[in-house]
Amino acid sequence: MKPLNLEVFLCRTDNFGVLVHDPETGNTASIDAPDADAVKAAADRRGWKISHILTTHHHTDHVEGNLALKEHYGCEIIGPINEAVAIPGLDRTMADGDTFLFGDHTVSVIETPGHTAGHICYHFVDDKLLFAADTLFALGCGRLFERPPADMWHSLQKLAVLPDETAIYFGHEYTLTNASFAVTIDPDNERLRSRAAEIEALRAEGKFTIPTTLALEKETNPFLRAADPAIRRNLLMESKTNEEVFAEIRRRKDNF
């Protein structure tokens, strides 16, 4: 089985577009469809034809290009069953634990409510790729619009048990702001401080901060580390539950 090819590009203001291409079948999936023109341009650059759109959630900046791309390519749109009525052009629904094949590559669906009520992530199991959209960012997590903090904490724990080497592709270039915030939560984490400096240098050069790895997020992302004693001491929350600590971190980020 040949490795998948990936193309990463910016859409809109700060959305990431990602194309996943299977060289054996010619199938090409767009992870969400933030902007039809940007997706088409990226596919044209590589000489690929979009066969699938893998929708993670219903927000406009992730589905606005669905219908135009479907009309142009005749592609199949896959998305979360719990948001089916809100996703334009949806052909096939997926629930937590469902799997499907993209060529010979197994894709597992992980439901991660929090940012929205029915958000899903796509885990390409053998390829160790996770398309997390607005659930898990580099040094951050999605803002909670439709579900409470405890639900998002549970969702993040479902991702945290994946292999450490999993490459994580996320939905927005928020990493520089996330890094600045993370240091306020975990100021004594030397790996975090080093990473923040690396991110600042990358962004100064106009380079992307995608992908990250699960191992790196578990070391440095405060939203995955509510159980960490140093974070709890810094927040004066040593006797609180993980869900309560996570909720406080999210509250602080909302007001950062």
C-alpha cells in the first residue's frame, strides 16, 4: 500500500484546507470544504480530482464549498450523523466508531462533541493521521459553542489514547495565539517555552504550524493536561476534578 499524499493550504482567512490523495486509486479527499475556489486551485496544482469531502462539522467555514465542489466533481460528501440536517449535499453519514475504506486505507470515525454537538474526527488508522478540525488544535482546543466543558474533556481523552506518533491536522492557524496563552497556564514547562519560540519563528517566516503530533500535544497543550500537578498548582485548583480544571482553562482562553 503506497503512502498517502497530502496538500495543505490556507482558505478564507485562517482555515486550513487539506487534500488527501491515494496514489493507487486516484481518490482525493478534501478535509472539509472551507472555500470551493481554494480547494479547486489546490487540486489543480497537483492534478488531482476531488472524489470525497470528509466533513467534520456543520459550521459555515467548513462546509461553504460543499455544493460547488459536488457540482464540479460529482464527489461524495461524508459527514456526522448528528449534524446531517445542517451539512449541505451530504451523501453518507458517520457515527462514532464507524469505519470505511479510502482506497485500501482504513478510516475510523471518532465523535468528539464540544465545539459542536456532533463534531467528528477522521483517523486514518494505518497511516497514523488524525484530521481533528476544530476539536484539537496545536496548543489549543475548539471554543465550546454547543456542548459543556465536560463533554469536550471527554472528547479530548478519546483522542489522547491514539498512538503518540499520530500526526494531527487541525482546522485553523491559531497556534501563535495558543502558544502565548499556554505559557500563562503552564509557565514552568520548558518544552512549552521552547516550542512557543519555535512557533514564533515559523510564523515570522510565514510558515505553517501544521501538522503537530499527539506526543507533542501531550507534552505542551494545557487542554490535554488538566491532571498535571504543576498546572493545578498554578491555577490554585489542586483539589478540583479534571473536568473543572479543563473548564477553567477554557474559560481563561475565551477571555485571553
